[in-house]
Amino acid sequence: MIDTDELLSIRAAELYYEENKTQDEIGAVLRLTRWKVGRLLAQAKASGFIRIEIVHPRARRLIVERRLREHTGLSDAVVVSAAGVSTDEELQSRAAQAAADYLTALRPVPSTLGISWGRTLHEVAQGLKPGWARGVNVVQINGGVSLNRRTGTAAATAVTIAQKALGSATLLPSPAILELVETKLAIESDRAVATVLDLGSAASAYLFSAGQADENSALVDSGYLTADQVAELVRKGAVGDIVGRYINADGHIVDLELDERTIGIRLEQLRRAPTAIAVIAGSTKHAVARAIVFSGLCTVLVTDEDTALAVLGEAP
Amino acid sequence: MIDTDELLSIRAAELYYEENKTQDEIGAVLRLTRWKVGRLLAQAKASGFIRIEIVHPRARRLIVERRLREHTGLSDAVVVSAAGVSTDEELQSRAAQAAADYLTALRPVPSTLGISWGRTLHEVAQGLKPGWARGVNVVQINGGVSLNRRTGTAAATAVTIAQKALGSATLLPSPAILELVETKLAIESDRAVATVLDLGSAASAYLFSAGQADENSALVDSGYLTADQVAELVRKGAVGDIVGRYINADGHIVDLELDERTIGIRLEQLRRAPTAIAVIAGSTKHAVARAIVFSGLCTVLVTDEDTALAVLGEAP
DNA sequence: GGAAAACTTGCTCACATGAGCACACGCATC
DNA sequence: GATGCGTGTGCTCATGTGAGCAAGTTTTCC
């Protein structure tokens, strides 16, 4: 059975929030003093009966952001609202836009910004306003010459971000994954590539996304891996990839041999970075997001509400 | 592209509603005067970006209630929240409970209350508190001797309501629908039945529900009609039944011959009643609810949010 | 049965907030 | 370049609201 005070607090809340009456007027209607009404309203709020939601594509969830900062090693977090959103694409767009906003407001402005590539990063680039910064050197931190269609997407992302920042782009002229370790070592020692990798290692900030470990991964899409290879990685515990490298739930490399053939910044370097912004959204990426956050691969997480709750280990 | 002020109002709303900051503090953060912040918040509210919802099984939607009173001929309306409810059963329970509350608060207390029977009415009876009134004569207004199982439900409902009101129940000792008009006329003229019908016609208030026109109808369930007969009625335009009589979208009797064999109060009597409370909830009953409201068959509607919006002709 | 504890109630006071107003700025027109 | 109009801004003032407090009431426990 429901408490009398509980029912009264609901009646009061209806009059207060729906009818915009003052607590005094409510008191007159319900035959209570205005202080009692105030207490009932406070009680209704405390019991969670009053739900206030900001419904807007650009709305953030500050409460969840704070919880993330407090309960994880993150130094900052941006959580976009998932209210009224049904598709993962929409969530990713919102997160990408939020990442663009975060980057724009980031102080100090990074002189060198290391970035990965992919659908999400492309959207971040689109979301940035021309002139968002003045003179940023954008460096690719993982191999990105696509093997089939989508050619140039990786490069275009870096160039767009750099142009809009009135700065320069430094591209990594290399595939993401090589077939032989020897080839990888050869490419890596090439002066043109080595210079970019060194520059990337010394970036003042990083911005990257992550991919889920399944056949829809960008690495499969780009032809670097087959769906079967990814399935095998999943069998070994892979939850997703970050800058081209597959990790398990603990944030460790899943397949050392594969990793030896992957070109790009090493995870240890990312872990040492003072500012590493991960943009990860969508229901398929909950596991990777969790792995990345708890293994210290990023200092800032830009994500959606549901993913954030998953990272915190709570039901949505 | 999104307006700068719009974005600012969202940021302000986040700080105000999620972080519980004062408008002054928000002003300090966003570098605005506190009046500007107040205006942005007002704007956010006006634009509908702020959604305040009362989540509680007993919560009502006063705004929708008012719209119902204004845009229909209803003298009063009770609309229960559908927040977080998935099943029609739950909606019906909530509406039934709300009807019980409404009846309890109804002034003047009806000396004679005419009621129909069915699942919903049974729940209303359950929801009433013992002693909700002092001395109400409860009269059945339509035939209700069940042909198979559920025997006694109709009678039990009337008796329960009467007992809890410290009053008396007057049962209508007759089936709902007869097979022959002659039988119906004979029963109707029987002194025991006629007296009850007269009493029912003179009731000071009515409380009834309505059934949808499909094979799950209570009349089919009780064996008065077959699923095929109901299908035929639907073909003729039936949207549902009220006190055992099937009506179309205009509130008119669908099948006059069938109606002649139905025992109970006539719809004209209901339309003349100063207080006729209809309790109708659930997604299957939108059409009947609409028909009943717009043909003046009730003066008070107790329903759920979605049905109310359907009655108002709006999307949910 | 009575004392102590826990809670509730009505209140004062200080702060937060919305309404209303005057002024300044941008814009078009003459 | 002056004039009038509409919009946006900062302010005063009145009202609404939450924190804290003392008295009253109920509950609990000996």
C-alpha cells in the first residue's frame, strides 16, 4: 500500500510542475501549510519521482560525467544524452559533435594533435568550426592508407581538422597492418615514416576512436583483416581495436604477432599521454569503451549515456 | 545549424537542472549576467527542451486533463500517467485506481450509484477504501448474470462497492443479452427486474467502463456473443460496447435488433445523466473512448495518457 | 507510566528568481 | 545624417523558496 504522504507529494508535484502553481497555492488546494508543500516536493524529488530531462541533440549528462570522473581514472568526461535516440549512428554523430566542441574548448590548445581515423573521427572533423584553433599540427598516429574504397578518408580527416585549425597536417604514408613483420620493420625504419611516427609520439594531445571487434570493423571494411581473422581475435578475447591494435577486456594486446605487423603509435605511449581523448559511442562499443577506460588508455572519454553507464557497470 | 543562444540555453539547463547551480553561478561559468541565464532557461522551457515527468503509478497528467475539459464536452477528466508502463493491464489498473480515488472525492456523494460490470469495474471496487462513503445504494445498470465461469463477478463488484461505502447493493437479476426479443421483454416486465431498472434510471451518478469490439470482449468471454458475431458487428462499424450495447464511432447503436435483446439502461438515459463516469484505458480502447466522449455518453472520463491523446486526436 | 529519543510542524530569515521597466543598440526609412 | 521602430540588455523590486531553528508530537524503551 502507498503512503499518504507519498500520494500527497505526487499531487503536489502535479500542481507544481504541470500547473505551475506556487507552493502557497498548492497549500490552499491540498489544505496544507506552504512549508509542508515544500517538504513534500523535496521528498518527491529525493524519491526520484520527479524526472527532469533535457531533450536536445546537444544535451549532455553532467551527472553521469561526474560519476565517470569520480569512479574511473578519467580526468574528464563528456556524456551526450541518448534521449529519443534509436540508432547507434545517431549516438555516434552526437558524440562526434561533442568531441568537436570539447576539442575547440580544450586549453592549452595542443600544438601537435595526434589523431586516428575512421567514421567517427571523420564526423568530428566535419563538426569542427573553421577557425576552431590557430595553428595546430595534426599528425596521423596509425597507418591509414586504405586498401580499397574509402581511399583518402583517413588523409581527408587529418587535413580537414588541420585546415579548420589554420594549421598543417602530417600524414602517415603507410598501411595500417602489413602481411609480414619484415615489411613492417622496413616501412617503419623508412625516414618519411619514422619522422611522422616520432612526431606522433611527441604530440601534446591525442584524439582517437575505437572499433568493435566484429565483421563490421573498419579494419575489415578497409581490407586489412578478414571477418574470419576478427572472429579468431574475438575467440582470443578481443573486445575491439584502438589505433589499429586489438585489445582484450583488460586493455592488453590480444595477438602479439598481429600487433608486430601493425604500424602506428604504441599503446604505452598513449597511456603516458597527458591528454588522450577517446570518442566512443554506440551499443556495440560498450566493451571496448570499458577496456580503454579501465586500462588507462585515455584521459578523456567522449561517449553516449548508455555507453557511459556500461562503463560504470550499471544497467541502462 | 543550431543557434548560439539555443546551445547556451542547453548548457545553462544542464547546469541548472543537473548540477543544481544557481542562475548566478551559471552566469559566472558561462560569462553571462544572471538575467540572461534566467532568460535562456525560460527559452529552453518554452522550446520544450526541458521535459519534467512525474514517474509514479498514481501520477496524473493535469495538462492533458485540462485539454480534455476544454476541447471536449467533458465536465471533468482524470488522466493517469503512462510513463514506464508497457502493458494495457497496467494502464487499466492505474485508471481503475484513479477512478476509485475520483469516486471517493466526488461531491455531492451520490445517494444512488449506477454501475456496469467487468474487469475494470472489478478493479475499481478493489481500489476503493472501506468507508469511502457513508450509505450509497449501488445499482447494477446492465444485465450481468454470467453464462459460464466468472459467475458472480458482476454481483461481487456491486456488493464490494456497496459494502465499502457502508451502503446497499441492488443487483439486476438478468442476463446481459437474450436470444429472443420476446424473452427480453418478458424479463424486463418482471416486477423484480423492472424495479431495479427504474432505480438504475434514476441514479444520481453512473460509473461504467467500455469494451473493445473484438474477440477478447467481456461479452464474448461470458458467452453472450460469439467471436463471429462480434466480427460482424465490427463490419457494421462497431468500435466497442458500453453497458452491453455496441456502438459505432458516432456513438450510435450498431445493430438495433441485437440492442432490442439487450437488458439494461438505455444510452439516452446515460446521455441525460448529470454525472456519468467512464473508466476506459488501454491501447485497444482508443476508438470506443473517442466515440463515448464525443457522443456525450459520459460527463467524466477516467483514462490513461495515450488514450486521452487519441481522444484529442493527437499522436502519442 | 514516564523519560528519552526521534520525528514532525510552523516559523524566521536569507537567498533565488521572475515581472516589469528604462535604456541602448541595430536597422530601416525618409 | 536624422528619425522611428523593434529587439535585446541590465536593472529594481516583489515574490517565491530553501535552510535552519525551536516548540510540539509521537514513538520507543526501560
